[in-house]
Amino acid sequence: MSGHSEDDLVSVLRRILSGDAPGVFLGPGDDAALVEMGPHLGILTVDMMVEDVHFDRRLVSPHDLGYKAVAVNVSDVAAMGGSPRYGLVALAIPADLPASWVVELYGGIREGADAYAMAVVGGDTSRAERIVVSVTVTGEVSRGAAVTRSGASPGDRIVVTGALGASAAGLRLATAPPAEVAALVSTDWGRDLVASHTRPVARVGEGQALASAGATAMIDVSDGLAMDLGRLCRESGVGVRLSLASLPVAPGVREVADAFRLDALAIALGGGEDYELLATLPEDAVEPAAERLEDRFATALTQIGVITEGPDLVAVGADGERQLEPLGWDHFAG
Amino acid sequence: MSGHSEDDLVSVLRRILSGDAPGVFLGPGDDAALVEMGPHLGILTVDMMVEDVHFDRRLVSPHDLGYKAVAVNVSDVAAMGGSPRYGLVALAIPADLPASWVVELYGGIREGADAYAMAVVGGDTSRAERIVVSVTVTGEVSRGAAVTRSGASPGDRIVVTGALGASAAGLRLATAPPAEVAALVSTDWGRDLVASHTRPVARVGEGQALASAGATAMIDVSDGLAMDLGRLCRESGVGVRLSLASLPVAPGVREVADAFRLDALAIALGGGEDYELLATLPEDAVEPAAERLEDRFATALTQIGVITEGPDLVAVGADGERQLEPLGWDHFAG
């Protein structure tokens, strides 16, 4: 960004982000944004993406990175049963990063915000040796409609939206030497797997439908099913019997697993970044909820287990039962 | 943070941040926080502090850094005439950083939040090679009471709270070899200067008093008076005649300037990080506003110039007039 002052950059970014949005009294460019908050409960969440920890600048386009930085936050709002409203972007960039990279990043942020009917209303820009993108999203949810991680009861069924393992398998395809995976990437499911990693979808409508269908607890699958299910159970003070045969493994994950001599089930359990919703529902609410998600969003809802008194987390497979290890993406694990 | 999982760390941080706070339905630990927003306009702001850009880990205590990360955001809320309510902390840390450092940082964040009657309701933790602390603050302001940067009119008087240059002079003292500045640092004003840098005060009450006194525009002095005054004038489409003789230079700044062969006025104009409020007021509102700030907060309010049709930014000194250069802390300038 040599030769560009902070004010110059902010001025460019304001133009990318500008546009009338409901409820925005004052957008980017002042000390702070002024927004209409509405009568509902506010939802607040933040996610930070760090170069060489969460992404590799050589492997992801700035546009996709911006889109994803929005989507992962929206997914947290979706997991509360809410709707996103406003976003803030704090960005740190190296001095030698081309201005075009930042402009493309903001293009992706803008597209992500538009996709979820959100307005990006402010931010902060700074220098750093490695790129850091920290996005804050505020949302709202009606009083009484919010779903936390802590409400699951024994007997509740565990359900998950969509399919698992796609993002982790897509990351494998995206980071392998192109010659090795050309045949896989050229398939429809190969392209879908890569897109699942680079452009994840936040299940906003599905989250609200699950909330109104009576979800007792909900979390988004960001760090892997096993780890996030473990968190839900710990916060609810319950255990689980997870049926491994029921796990919806995304199309192509088995082929990628075979190609890399990995276990497809391990990818589905621990891959992370799926951004599917994992929820608990009373037994009689599962069927109506599944129908509603299929009808409204063409999204599958799969029952994958049952909540127990606990505290054990048990995975039931063809070869018997075992403790479910909370393996997955841990930002501090070595 | 070797040997600590993200969940372990989050669990420790939750205990530091916990405490009943008005309006917090669900604090740290879920996908997102749930908060009461109230009927007023929402204020949203974020500031990112990057190691070796904004701070040097060897020179600042993690406690002070945490406190400051909150205060600089609260200052942005104050500059809108609002009150802070909730905070989110996104933190990236190197793998070898002691856990005690993070715990102390959160202690400072907690103290800063308590000082401004805010609740820290969530966040995100990640790895990075250099420490990054990104704090988001939400606040509120009554409809019609918000003060932006863009409302100044020709004839309005420019006022500034407190005194200028203290933080920059304090930084000089804090970073110089101790033997060189021992005599300066041991004075009352020397300690005050260092404290101005490490523990800045956000002028929340003063901002609200200025808003109700009829402030037409307001900005906090974060990047230096000259630069922030330039921003206010540009957003308002006006110019300014700044009286250099009127600038309230903080006690000790002249002594520090002499010791380092610097110009005290340049420090006051371009030092940055003062977090004083710079506002414009109609002429007849200055005296009542100054009395109110003195009575309620024991904070000085000094008239330092007058808004003109512009577009020139003119500094009037003993040696005549000159263009005011918008020099100050630019996060991208070399």
C-alpha cells in the first residue's frame, strides 16, 4: 500500500461499500456507524482470519476470502436462529500488498453482505506483516426465538443440515499439486467440494426454520462435527449416542479420501468449516422440520443421533461403540 | 499457548469477563452473544491494535494494552455523543506466548470495560505470529443527539477538551533509554505523560455534554489534531483558521520537546493518541459548554479557532499564517 494514505484507502473502500441499506443512518467514514437496532434482541459475533493460519494468500482469491469472512460470521448468527444486519471490517495488511488486492477483498465482502442482506457500516485499517481480516456482524432475533448451545435434553434427536466433509475435502483438492488431482477437480462434485471450502454458505433460513420448529440447542459446524457436538453437549450438560452410519457425507468426499488414503468418516467428523447447522429437536419435531427445510430451502436435514443423560459422547459404528474424540480444527492445537 | 486448547483458553477468559451486566442475555461462550439493544440508535465501531505497529510487547504491559484497546473504541463512541454498551474481543497470539500474558490482557480489558460501564460479551481467539487485538464496541445515542464529523458551518468555533501532546510525549519518555529520561520521568508531569500514553481516557461524559450544548461536529483526536481537524473540515466541506497560540499543550510536553530537541507545537499538532474531543460549536454555545465541562468533569474546554468557508486549512501563529499540514499518525505512511 506504499504511496496510499489511510484516508485514500478508506475513501476507496467507502465507495465499494456504499449503497442505501435499511436502518443505516451513517455508514463508513465517521468515528463510528449509526444504525437502527429494532425492538429485537441483538446478536453480536466476531471472527478473525489470519494469513497462514486460516488461509494462504497464494491459494485463495481476495474476493473469495472477503466473501468467506462475512459468511462465517453470518453462520454464527444463523446458529442462534437470527438474521444478520450490520458488519464491521477490521483489516491489517502488509505495506507491499497491491491496492487491487484490498479492493477485490472488499468486493467479496460486499458480495457476501449483499447475499445475506447485510450492510457493512464501518471498519478499521492498519498495517501488519501478515494479512488479518476481522469481521464483526450484528444481527437480531425475536425474544424467545433465540437458540443457544445449552438447551439440549436427554431424548432429543440430533440433526444436521446438508452434508459434512465437503470443505475439508475441497481444501485437499485446492492445495494438492494440480497434476495429482486434475481428474477429481474436473468432476461436478470436485468443483462443488472446492467451492464449499472457498465460498461456504451460511444457513440463515434453515436456522430460523429450525428455531421455529422447536430446536432446543444449536451450533454451527465450524471446527468439525465431533468438536462442535462436544461443545453443544458440554454446554447442555448432556451426552450423546451418535450413529456414524447416519452421517451425511458430502458427494465426492469418499473419492477424495480414497485418493489421499484418508478415512472419509474421519473427514466428515473432524474436517471443519462445513458451516452446516447442528441442532437438537424433540423426537416429534424432526419430521416436520425436515419437511420444512426440504420444501423451503431444498436443504436436507438428517437425524444422526440421540441426546443421552451423559456425560459420555458415544459413537456407534458397524464395529461397535467407541468414545467420540472431540477432534477437529483447534486454533491452538499443534 | 502450547498445551492449551482453544476451548481451555475460552473457558478461562469467560471467567475473567463474567459478571452480571444489564442487558446481557447471553455472554461469551456460545456462537454469538445476545444483548438488549434499547430504543436508541446503535453505534458500531472497531479498532485493531497490531504488535510492532501500534505497540511493542516489551514496552507495554498486557494489562495496559487491554485497557487501552477498550478505551480507544470508547473514545469513538464518545465522539458521536453516545454511551458504550457492549464489547467483542478478537485476539490472535503467537504459539509461544505465555498464558499469563493473555490472562493479564483480559484483566485490562475487563478493567477498561468496567470503567466505562460496558460488558464484554464475546470474541474470537486465533494464532498469529504477531499479537493482534481487535476490539469492537457497540453503543447507543438518542435519536437527534448524535454528532457526526460533517455538521460544521462557517462561523462555528473549534474547541478541544483537555490538553494535547501528552500521549506522544509520554511515548518518547517510555521508549527512551531510562538513564536519559530519569529526571523527566520522576516528575509528576512525567508520570502523567507516560500514563496518558499507556492508559488514555475516553471523554464519554464530555462528549455527551458537548452534544447537548449544541456541538455541530465532533471527532476524537486519535491521529493528531492537524489530521483529525482536516478530516472534520473535509467531511463538513469547510475550512478553518486555527490559532496556534491557543492550543492547550499538556504540562511537560515543552520540557520533553526541549530534552529531545523537538518542537512542542509540532507534538501537540501531530502527536496523536490524545483521545481528546475536537468539536465545533456555535459562538454563543462555547462559554456555557466550557462551564459545564469544568463543573461536571473538571475538564478544560479551549477554543482554538474558527470554521471558515474554506477550503483552506490555515494555521495562524506568531510568525504569520501558513497552510495547516495534515500531519499525524497515518497507519500507511512510511
